[in-house]
Amino acid sequence: MSTGTAQKGLWKLMLKLPALRGQLQILSARNTSLLALCDAFHDASSTLDTLRRDPSVDNAIIREYETLCSEIEGEVIEICLRGQTKPR
């Protein structure tokens, strides 16, 4: 997991989930699971953006990445709602 991509994923999630910004900032400092999800979200959402710009890409692949991003968001929301913190 790259710290840079995890940070970028965190920023994307903070924009996408404004009601959870504060919680995301706090939890990301101590929750390695959340950081891993931020990293995964950055990778998946960046790939999705690239796929959407390519008119030759099969819509089924785009839907798969949309589902993946949505599932990651759901896991992030769940962590924030539980206030789960794990030491690094």
C-alpha cells in the first residue's frame, strides 16, 4: 500500500462523503484497514475514470468498477459509523 495513493483515496472519499470528512480524517490516522480501503478506492476510482473516457470499453467492465467503488465506499462508511480504530 502506498501512502501517497492512500492519501489521494482519502481525499476522494472525503469529497464523495462530506458528512464523514471529520471522522475519515480522525480514523485514517490510526486505522490501517481504513487506509488500505482508501488506497483501494483510489486505484478503483482512477481506473473507473479512465474506463469511462474510453468509448471502446465494454459497459459491463465499467459497471464492475462502479460496483467495486460502491462496495469500498460502503465498507468505509461502516468503519466510520462503528468508529472503529485499530492501532498501526
